[in-house]
Amino acid sequence: MKVDVLLGLQWGDEGKGKVVDVLTPRYDVVARFQGGPNAGHTLEFEGKKYVLRSIPSGIFQHGQLNIIGNGVVLDPVLFREEAEALEASGIPLKQILKLSKKVHLILPTHRLLDAANERAKGGAKIGTTGKGIGPTYTDKVSRNGLRLGDVYHNFDAKSEAARNRHLSMLKAMGEEPEFAELERKWLDAIEYIKGYDIVDSEHLINRMLREGKSVLCEGAQGTLLDVDFGSYPFVTSSNTVCAGACSGLGVAPNRIGEVFGIFKAYCTRVGSGPFPTELFDETGKRIRDLGHEYGAVTGRERRCGWIDLVALKYAIMINGVTQLIMMKSDVLDDFDEIKACVAYEINGERVEEFPFSIEEDEIKPVYVTMPGWKTDMTKFHDESQFPKEFSDYIAFLEKELETPITIVSIGPDREQTIIRQR
């Protein structure tokens, strides 16, 4: 058996949670492979709205096994809040969720370091969510991390050493925070997590593959936030690309099957960093309002712009995408015209390959303009109902991107999903 991978192709917030939920009935296992609790995967169905931060989006379907893989960094306090809310709504979480022993833990002092680092940057700050994710990945790479499996291996001494190291770093930055209550809550949450199955997830996933089970790997954030291939340094601290599923779950590259790439019919970005197609006019504000473009976890206003095909082609190439999934096409239902960036103009030269740097003052997007479809599609059930202008838009994207669009979302509910014939 192969594992299929589902990931974002833009700057995150593409709607991965909804699609994982829709696809989950096809799979036996859903496994999250990277990221931390800054990633808010929003799902809506049966009149209710859920926001998941660390827990995979496959928990709402038919009892499939869900796994938090080793590439994830986990905040025990936020995990407990999220898990207890789900359990209160009737989800038998302890029966269907397993956590990797190799998950790295976010300490309270990681969050303090995150905030202190951002303050120290002043006007050059990255725009982090302040959840301690960057410092946790830093500790992981520098071999100073604390892993979930350590709860069974001299945990008190290891956690104390990590805390004292962080306090020394904070003191050197002129900060001496009071965090006793934060630490108490954190230690209580560690005890709560011990109630779950903490496993060698790489062995579990590969054993299930040998048994013929199907696995869907769920990514967080988006390709353009990848630490290697994104708009560095305005990126996240993990590998959000398809290769991250291999390192974040212990799956060999030859085990990768379908790669589902998710994108919006337009573009958004949260926080600082370059964004070539960003709209600063009423059109950008209108997209934000119609699309309810505010961070699921942070509530931050998202920056909005037209779709960027230069960046999308790059993301498709890096990930080896086999199927495209277009989200939020309904947001553009009432626009007279739709634009798509097909190239950049850099110092007067037309560029169609994603460049090393995409700083705003260097780049001018080159647009193609198409007629809007001026149709409310939110009640549609089949692609045969699509207006010609929308079908033409899909055909244009498929030709430009050289990849089939197999799923189209026309609203936030799981029922507002059109599976297209290939």
C-alpha cells in the first residue's frame, strides 16, 4: 500500500481540514506529519464549527485511527484544551488517537522565548503566532529538545535542564518572567496526555501499510511557508512540503502515492512577508469579508490577493502534486472579473519561474483577466451545474498548471464539495 499526502500549496489557510474530513472515509488512518498549534484547521458540518490545532482532521468520520506524527511539535496545555472540548462533544478521542513518542514538546519557556525573540526583532519581526513553535524546532535541530517519549525516561531531570537553559537565555535578553503557574498547568497537562496511547508511530504506520491499510498524511500551513522552499525568512519552522511526510512520519519516499495539493481560487497570507499579488484596494477587502479571511486560531486579519500561478506551479513541482483541490471558489461568485497572475515582471524582465526572492518592491505581477461567473454556486451538487465562465476558469487553471482539478469546494460545509470526473 501507498500513503497519500494532502498539503497546502499557498501560504496556508487553504482549507485542508475540510478536505481531510471529506476524504477520510476512503482511508483507515489519518496522520498529521508536521507543524504546531498555530495551524487552525476549520471544519463545518451539521450546523457546527470546529477548529483543530494539533489533532488530525480525520476524527469526525467513522472511527478511523488518527496519529500525531513525530514531525509535529505539541503544546500539552493547548492539546488538553482541544482534546477535552472534543471529548465533551462526544468524540471518543482516547480510542481513535495515538501520539508519536518522538513528538517534540513545547515548554512554557518556549513561548516566552518566542515572544522575547519577536520583541528583539522590532520592525523586522516575522509575524509569529507566539505559540513557541519556532524555539521548539530550534531546540530539536540543535539537539536540546524534549520529546513526548521522555515522559518514561528520566523526564523530571530532562525537563528541568531544558527549563533552566531557557531561563538563562531569557535572562541574557533582559527578561526574568514569572512562570510558576504556567509550569504547573503544563505538568498537569503532561499527566493528562499519559492517558493516550504514546507509540512508536513509524513502526505502527509501516505495519499498517504491510497489512494493506490505507493512510492519508495531513500537512499544516502551506508550501510557501516551508523552511527550505518558502519565502524565507518569513516561513514556518518545519518542512510543509511532501518530503516532510517522509521525515515527519517515518514513511519511505517510495511509499508516496497520490499527492493532493490544495489551493484557494485566490490567495491569502497571514503575518509578515512578501506577497506579490496582494490587493490593497476595495477588491482585497471584499475578498476578505466574503471569504471570512481571519485566522482560525489567532483571529488575525488575512491579507488577500488574486491567485498566483507562478507560485502555484512551483509548489506543484516541489511536491509532485497529482491532483489539485480548489477551495473557496464561491467567494468569487459575484465578481465581474477574475484575475490570475501568470508571470512576474522583475526589473522590466518577464519571469515565469518562482525566483529566489519575491520582495514586493522588486516584483510586478502580470495578470490575465477573465469574466466572472456571476452565479451563486453554493447550492450546486454536480459540476454539470457550473456556469460556462466557471468551467472555463477551471479549464484555464488546469492547462496552466498541467494538473487535474478533481475536487472543487463551493462553501464551508462538507456537503458543499463537488467531486469532478477525471
